[in-house]
Amino acid sequence: MGTITVNVDDDVEKKFRTTASTKYGKRKGYLGEALTEAMQTWLKTESNNVKKTIDLLEKGHNSGGLLYKSRDELHGR
């Protein structure tokens, strides 16, 4: 089991503690359980986002083809 020391905004901390104690009760380890659940949820979300991004990169993007035959046409020369 790992130990992480972090600094969190006071307002976020208060809301997190209140919500965690409501769900888990104010017993030993309730913050750790709540934080572990929050981190697992975040990891699932982020890994899905990364997978979607990689899929889009591999699929490529159709930009509609070339509109100009030469660079001069593009710049009106």
C-alpha cells in the first residue's frame, strides 16, 4: 500500500471529507477508501480518453482532399 502526501484547496477538501463521510461513515480509513475509489474512476476515464485519441490518430482524418494544385494558387500569385 502506498502513501501519497498532497496539497488540496481547502474548499475541495471540506467537500470531499463531507461526501466521503456520508458514504463510508467516519470510521478509520474512510478517506483512503474514498480517495482510492476516486482515483480508480479517474484512471478509467483517462484511459478511455487516451484509447479514443489513439484510435482517432490511427484512423486518420479526411480533410476533403486538395483544393489547390500549387502553392501559388493558394496565395493568389
